[in-house]
Amino acid sequence: MNPLDGLRADRRRFLELAGLGAIAFAGSGLLAGCGDAKTTNGPGTTGKDQLKALLPSYVEASNAIKPDIASVQGSNGFFSDAVFLAYPASPVTTATGIPGKGGTYVATTPLWGAIPGTSGNSYYEAVNKALGANVKIQPSDGTNYEKVLPTLFAGDKLPDWIQIPSWNMPKLGFADAVGKFADLGPYLSGDLVKAYPNLAAIPTSAWQCCIWNGKLYGLPVYYGGATFNGMPFYRKDIFDKAGINADEIDSPDKLAALGKELTNANAGQWAFGDMYGYINHMFKFPADPNRWTIDADGKILHRYETPGHLEALNWQNKLATAGYIHPDALADKSQDAKQRFWSGKEVISGDGPGAWTGDDSSSGKAANPTYNRQAFKIFAADGKPEVLMNPSAGMYSFLNGKLSADQIKEALAIANYLAAPYGSAEWLTINFGVDGVDYKMTDGNPVLTEKGSKEVATTYQFLITPLTPTTVKGGDVQATKDYAAWQGDMVKYAVKPAFYGMNVTEPAQYAKLVQPMEDTIKDVRYGRKPVSAYEEALKSWKAQGGDQLRAFYEDIRQKYGTGQ
Amino acid sequence: MTTTTATDLAEQKVRAPSNRPSWEEPPTAAGQTGKGAVLIFTVAVVIVPLWMVVITSLSPQGAVNQASGMVLVPHGITTAAYQQIFTNQLIMHSLLVSLAVTLIGTAISMVVTILCAYGLSRPGSYAHRPILMLLVVTMFFSGGLIPSFLVVTALGGYDSYWSMVLPSAVSVFNILVMRGFFAGTAQELIDAAAIDGASEWRTLWSVVLPTSRAVVAVIALFYGVGYWNTFFNALLYLPDNQKWPLQMVIYTYTLQGNSMPGTGVTNTGQYFGHQQIAPLAIQMAVVTLTLIPILLIYPFVQRHFTKGMLLGAIKG
Amino acid sequence: MRDGGRVQKRTLRRADRRRRFLRDRSLLLMVIPAVVLLLIFNYAPMFGTATAFQNYSIYAGFMHSPWSGLETFRSMFADPLFWQSLENTLVLSLVQLLLFFPIPIALALLLNSVMNNRVRTIVQSVVYLPHFFSWVLAVTIFQEMLGGAGALNQALRQHGYATWDIMTNPDAFKFLVTAQVVWKEAGWGIIVFLAALAAIDQNLYEASAVDGAGRWRRMWHITLPGIRSIVVLMLVLRLGNTLTVGFEQMLIQRGAVGRDASEVLDTYAYYYGVVNANFSLGAAASLFKGVLSLILILAANKIAHLVGEDGLYRK
């Protein structure tokens, strides 16, 4: 298993993290992007001119390695991931010498998985030795992180270094919290970052997300050059058997028309899963964490108010009431959606782009040897597709404000090491530990050994992550190539949503508007209530504060622009 | 599975010796059938899901993904899920932590609860009603998570084992139940002991406790299960995973099946060696592991449900 | 027994406090450890309740957050969603009181009447196990059995019958929830009653049987009176918990049946308090719930006294 599996982006999959005993829920409406948070102190965002002074300069890595499939430059500065089919044969070294000076730092990161032991962990030991410092990793259960974080702040128990995902920020009122952390501007802004070449090689769009209240606080966990929520996938093997050519499906209507053909309830097969979260590009409305768009007349619209959102609800509502959506999906059992897709109980299912890997094909093939996951080419109802991109970093790490200047410099030198690019010797150490102990090169790619799979977890990488290419997983080269080709096509339609990457902090009184809308949306998309119920709810949303919220954003537009 | 159990039960009914006392009338056919049907139904609705849990935990990835959920009919058996959990280097230490927390915690809780329940069980004793009020109030009012965290950390509970025990040492519910038993069952004996001039401590030790073995066993079970299964306090107060109890360690395995909010990826499964394991199999292995200690302990508790326990005490 | 208590009580009323204190000092000493633990770990954190009257921020802390008086309560009481959640809570609680509460008692009586030790042991060792399943797992099992694509509905479908939608039907949700609670908790619930049944003097049965009482009469005159005080105690405690109905169970199934059917007080406090970082609203909802619960348990206790039972304490 590649420990970087955690990094590919599907920002939406809001979770019902079905742990046993405890579950963490995030209201989907609150999966905020670049940390929009409630506060009492103004909008938290920063204007364009001020940004320029704050942002670290971008300096492309000097010793970049040529990928097997080059990144495709898309529209609006977005680009697809480069592809490496094998790890570069002679890894380069990017950081000079040992970065640390022997300091000790307790670092907390969320982890969604079995948490490895600390003592006697040869992976931790190897990385710390390479760092020349003792970074004591104390991972915390990711599903309960939202409960632990407020206690750390309130009880003044913040560690030296902590990673906080953007979706936990609204509950923290993060613009108020961020003052507890070290201002990194004096170390990284502008050309200062050149002292840390690997940090300088992280794209500016990621650093932009790390700014709150006019100061640079965060170190980004960079998701990629074209991050978005996800898309509808289909089972090519089942399509082939039914004689359906997916390339001919180029409108939502044609997609919906497959419902009848592909549903055979008696045999336990339904055409669709829950599609709602993966069709926003078809109907052109912003989806979480994006909220706002600007229509042709220049009017700011919340995603709830867009005509596309209403059409999308209507589209799924019809599928639900016609019986073309799997009953478990309508019972909100999203955590089993992958299993339903693997077993062929859902033929068309939405998922994040990160679902398309070799690991996925081996899971699917375990259930059915002919399993083949493919995605529809991007299309839209009006024939002019636009894919709204998410912020390119959705998790950030912070240094405790109590650290001294020397400690901050040491930590940043460590961060520079941790941000070593793919292809380097450091990257292998950080992600895979010790060659021959924690991992072995198999078919040109590092694969964790049994010992490694118990000791290596996504920990250091969650403090800072550089540009990460698409790599081969589970030995399935074809899945990697298919995904790369699809992504290369998709980035042509990439668009920046309004207020992109701006860390806007909404006044607290508007938070309560979200839940009633999200509840009603579920009622409608699962076919329990008619679309008219949504229109009713929208009216009261506007009356109870939605219109004021729009005015608030209008003000932001005047003062700070819209992040374009 | 259902039918097997049913037949087993029926057979045992025929073969096993009955404990029917001589004075009791023989059972009617209708009564027996009715009882049998209810019991078989009750056992079946528990056994079938239990079977699914165990089988799923032992199923290879293909079987789980094929079923796209819990597995009813096994297609291959593997212990990979258990192996993956048991080879975690934290397991042995966390098992010791859990045993210590459970034993010490249950001991403390039982002492505190028995004393308090007895102290409040005497009708008309001094201030027993205001004290009961003070107890009852805590059942309905709490300061919330953050104030509790502040109090425990202010007392040095952060990163310390006692935060696993003391904050949850007293269950008012358990005190009230035990008090109910003490007040209801043994009053005559207590009065007799008082007339004999026994001290309260002595009365509690040699009169009340021996006649209350059933409720003591039940309350000890409640506390023991509580301590054994808790991981929320560990989550809050023990940042260092070297201090974690077993439940916290195995709980983290159940997270692997969950997609992290930022990704949709981690759902595919984990490798054990070169074998991929379905997340659901690991989750069900954790459920099964949770049940085992209970299955071991429960027979000892059940022994105290034997009828006529008070007999000797009252006659003596 | 009961008369002895009353006589004793009457005498006590006349006794002066100091003498009672001296007489009961051992009893009071016994109570101290529990009271001290509760004072530290339950009462000390109750300063957090004050946040209900504040505009609380975890960064300003309890000392420095601005006071807002009754504003939080006013906006909560003005919210129709709050009243909807209270109504749902009460309805669900009532249904569970009627349909769940008697079941563990009946099961305990049934098991107690089984003479064959092995059958009894087997049944007893199995029925309590679902208590240790998480709600996520319990709901999953229900979905796989009764869901739209579950075992039952697939069988119905394949034989040409209409399907039975129970897992996503908001109108039937209260019964679904109760069925789930019965499945998961009834077996565990019998333990207390089994302990109570074990404490009944067996000689009473023999004497009664010799006097010619049949099995139903023995149950009516010996068994039920024998466990009555525990049943009443459990009922009083249950009534005190009227406003607590399965937070996790509701959270997990909210998406399946919608807010209208599944919003209860605890989920309301969660979605509008915790999720929105509105700690004050969370504290206000919990304070409201606490006051109402206390009133309910005291009223239930009073009723127990009126019908001649002890409830929480002897009258």
C-alpha cells in the first residue's frame, strides 16, 4: 500500500466515517475550503496587493526529473499530474546536509487508519535520523479530530507542530484560533523562502490558502494542480456486456436514460448510486467547499440559488423516484458505495478522482475478474463544460507561537526536507523509510514490506506535502494511464470559482442557515420530498440571512476582489 | 444456522436433566411450545447477525466485495484480519494497560459504589435525601466536554493513566440500582444485625454483601465492561500512543475502511503481506475481539443468577 | 418489613439532628468517596453551564467571553426546529416506554420460568451480545435484512410481491428505532431483572404451591411483588431519561429518513451547537434538557411514592 494514498483529492466525500462505536460527521455544508471560519473580527481574508507581499516566491525545482507522461497544462493555470510509471533509478538529493540541529518537536497529525507504535519504530527512527531532529509524531484519530482539537486549544495543550484540516476549521472559529500559531511571514514571504528551495517549489496557489487575517501561518499539504470533488464512474465491463458506448453519453439526459436499461432490481443491480456530489460540473454549480459563483449579469449567487443546482436536484430526484438508484444509496449508506460498485450492484457511481487506481482495480477484480472502472468524459447540460476547481491545499500544519525564532528556523529546515520532491532520495525516506527494511523496489516502484506496512503511516507527509505525481499502484499500469489521460482532458475545462482560495471568514450568525438547507437537499435528492420543498427552503434561506450573506460577499468583492 | 440452533435447543430440552422441584406442576404442551418458539426466535435474531460478523471477519477480500457488505455464506476463510491486528507492536502493551485499567478501575468503582449505596440505603438516615439529590443531579447536568477536559488537565490528568479511571469511576445509575437492592432485599437481616450490636461496616461486610452477590456481580460487570470498552478518555487525555489501552489501538483499525474527508481513496483495503484485506473484515474482527472477553467473563456473573441464593442466609 | 421501616422513621423524625448525625456517621463516611469524586469530576466542570448565558469562545475562555443573558435561550425557544426536535424526542420516548420497557422484564420472567439449566444458560449467554455492537453495525445489519435491497425485500421482489420499505420510511421511523433498541438492548436489559429474580426466597414458592396456588398465581403473588421495587426503580430512572433517545442511532439514520423524523434534542444541540461552533447554544440546550429531566425524574419518583413504592428513596 502506498502511504500517499491519503493525498489524492476528493474534497467532498463527506463522511460518515463509520467507525465502530464512534462516528464523526461533518455537515456537508461545512466542509469548508481554505478555512473559512466564523469570527468576530472581520472577514479574515486578504486583498490581492497585500497577498503579493506575503506569498513566498515560486522557484521551480532546479533538478526536476522528467516524468513518463508529462503534466498537461489546462485552462486558468490548472494542470494535470505528471505520471511516473517507475521510481527514478538514481534518486537525487535536494536538501543539503542534515536540516535539524537536534531539537525536539512534538507533532500531531490526524490519521485515518491504524496508528503505528512509536517506540522501536524503525521508520520514525530513520526519518528522524535523516532530519537530525526528534520529531515526535503523535498521530490522532482523524474521525474524532474535530472533538480533540477544541480541547487542545481550550486547555492550552497545543503541541509544537500541528496539522489542521480545513474541514475542521469552521468548528474552531479558526480566524480566532490562528493567532496561537507562529507567523511564518518573516521567514518565508517573498524571496526569504529561497533559503528553503523545496518550499519555494510549492506552487503559489497552495501558499495562498495558508494566509489568514493578512498573515502567512500555514504550511500546505498540497493536493495537486487540478483538484476537484469527483465525477461519475461506470463499470466498463457491464457497459460492454449491455452494448453501451460510454463515449456517446454526452448529456445528463442521456445519462439518466441509462437508468431503465441498467436497473434489474430482481438481480440486485441498480443503474446508479448517489450521484449528487459528483454532477456539479454537468449542471454548473459550485459544490463544497466552493459556495459562490457569479452569473452572467455579474450578480453573486450562492450555490443554493443557482439554476444548475435546482436542475441537478431535479435530475437526481427523478432517478430516485423512478427506482434507478440503489436503495442503500437512498438510505444514505455512502460508506459502502465502493463495495456496491465493485460488486456491480451500482453500475454508475460517483467518486473522487483518487478512486481510480490500481489498488481499486485489484479490489474490484477480487469481486469480479472482469472489473473495469472508467469515468465519463466531461460533459455538461448546455454543451459547454466547466469544472470548478477546489483550493489546491486543504490541510495545513502550523508551528506553535511559543516556539523561539531559532526553533522556527529549525522546523522550517525540517519542513524543507519533508517537502523534497518525488524522485529524490529524501522522498523515499520520508514516504517509505529504509530500503530493504520498510520497503523493497518491486517492478521499479517502492512497495512496503510487511514490517513497513505496520510502521509507515501518513504522518510526516501530513506536515507538508510537495507536488505529488500520479504513480502506479497495485501494479496496474493501465489504470494509471487511463486516469492520466482522463485528467489531461479534464483540465481543459478547469475554472476558478468565485472567491477562490480566499479564506473568507463568514460572520457566525450565518452558520445556522446551512443545516436546514442540507437536510432539505437530502430529502429531495433521495426522493423523499418533491423539488418544490427545496424551493420553499430556499425562500426561507434567503429571508433568514442568505440575502445578507450575499451582501457580505458583495462587500468582499469590492474590497478584496474575487480571487480570480 | 438458525435451524441448527433450534434443533440443538430442542434436543437439549429432551435430554438434559430438569431442575424442576417436586412441588411444581408438570409443564403443559402449549406452554412448552410457546416458550420454545419465543426462545428460539430470540436466539435466532441474535445468532444470525453474530454469525455474519464472525464470518465476515474471516472472509477474504473477494468474498466481502462480492457481497458488498456482510458475508452470510462463507467463500474461503482467512485469518489475515486478525493477524494484522495481532502483529501490531502496541497490542501486548495495550492489553496490559486495558487489564490494569479494568481491574483497578472496577475495584475502585465497586468499593466506592458499594459504600455509597449502603450508606444511602437506610431509610431515614441523616441527610440521605439531600445526598441522593446531589447524586441524581449529576445524571442530568454536565458542564460539557471542554470544562471536563480543563478540570482533568488542571489536576494533572493529561498524558496520565489515572485519567482513564477516576473521571468515570462513579456511576450514579449503578449506585441507585445497588441501593435499590440493598434497601429492598436485606432489611430484616440488617435490623437483626443492628440489634446484635454489629457496626455498620460489619453489617455491610458480613450480612449485606453475602446476600447481595447477584447485584454485586451485575454492577461489577457493568463497570468492568465500561472500563474495558472505553476509548474516548484515551483519545482525549492520552496523546502518546504508547500509553493507549487495547480498545483504542484496535479502534484505529476500524478507521482504515473510512475515506478521509480529503480523499476517496483509503477505502480499497489494506495489505497484510501480499494479501489484501477488506476494511469490513477488519472492522468485524474488531467487533469479534470486543466480544471475546465478555464471553469469558459472563458465565462467572451468570452463576450468581441461580435461584434461591438468599435461602441459606435467611435461614442461617 | 415495611411497617418496621415506618415505625423507625416516625421515631427518627422526633430525634434531633445531632443525634442522628452521630448515629449515622459511619453511613456518612461511606458516602464520602463517591461524593468527593462527583464533586471533582461532575460538579467542578459545571461552571461550563455558564456558557449558556455567554457568547462563548474557546479562545476568550470562560472568564473573558462576553455575557449575553438569556439571549441564547430566547433564540432557541423561537426556533421552530427546536420545538420539532422536542416533539420528536417525546414521541420516540413514549413509544419506547410502551414497546421497549416491558420486554426485558417479560424476557427475564420467561427465562426464569425455564427449568432446564442448559437451555437457560445458552439463551442467557447469547441474548445480551448485541449490546456490544456499535450503532453503526446494528443499523447496517438492519439495512442488510430489511433495507430496500436487503434479504427480505429481495426475496419479496423475486417472488413478485410488493416490497416493504421500512428503513427509509419517515412515518414508521419511531417503530423502526424501537425495534432496533429492542434488538440491541433487550438482552442486556434483562440482567438487572435476573438479579432481582435470583433474590426472591424460593421457600415462598414452595409454601404457595403446597397451598394450592397455580403457576400464574405464584407469578402474580410472589414473583412480581418480588421484583416490583426494582421494576419501579428502573421505570423512574427511564422516565428521568425521557429526553435522551439514541443520539448516535439518530445521527446515523438522519440521512435515511430525513430531519423531520429523526431530529431529537441531542441532535439539534449537535447540529446547531457543536457543528456551528456555537457552544453557548449547545450548553443552553443541555441545560434545558437537564432541568426538564430533573423535573421528570422527581415527578416519577413522587408518583412511585403515591402508589406505595420506594423509587429513588424511601418516602
